[in-house]
Amino acid sequence: MKATTLLRAVLVWLIIIGVETVHGILRGLLLVPVLGDFSARQVSVFTGSLLIFSVASVFFRWLRAESKQQLLFVGLMWVFLTVIFEIAVGRLVLNLSWERTTEDYDLTRGGMLGFGLLFMAATPMLVTRLRNRNDADSGQ
């Protein structure tokens, strides 16, 4: 993978994390009072996935990933960076316990973040497939 594509992928991830941070703040202000904390976090996996897909769609062409392997690498890199970010913020900034930090990933306790991360990993390929299909349908 070209260094410029890798750098662009990191920059898009920074935008995703910024959008997701605002999403988390809004979740706390708008959904938590209505649904409770854990249910709001479950719902936000789906809205967050839509936001990630939207950001990836906007930067699809600029990213310039050229193969399925590169697209998969970008998605997996986003997941890796996101998990590191979540752990760092949870443990070091918010002072959350390891139990609370990992709760959203645990399917046996209703955590759905694993699905969100799986979707994140697949997003570059999904966006590419959708864009290529739309381009073919429009005759480009």
C-alpha cells in the first residue's frame, strides 16, 4: 500500500473518531436520559455505523485504496486504532474499570460494539462495492 493511501486512511479515521466523539456526546445528552446508559450505547452502535459509512462514503475516492486487500487493511486498521482509542480514553481519561471498558464488546452481557467494529472493518469494501455499482448503473 502506498504511504499516501495509509496516511489518508489515518486522516479519515481521525475524522471518524471526531464524528463518533460528537455522536457519543449527543448520545449522553439525548438518548441516555430516555433509554438509560446501556440501552443508549446499544442503539448508538447502529447510528454510529451509519455515521462511519457516511464518512467513508464522502472520502471514498480521496482515499485511493486500489484493491480488496488494501480496503480490508484500511478497515482493519480503523478497527485497531478505534479499539486502542477506546481503551485509552476509557481507562486513562474517564478512569473506567476494565469491566466497564470491555462491557460493550461482550455479547453475553448485551454488548454490541463487536458488531460495530465488524461493520467498520467491512465499510471500505462495502462503500467501494456500492460506489462501483452506482457508477456502473449511471454509465460511468
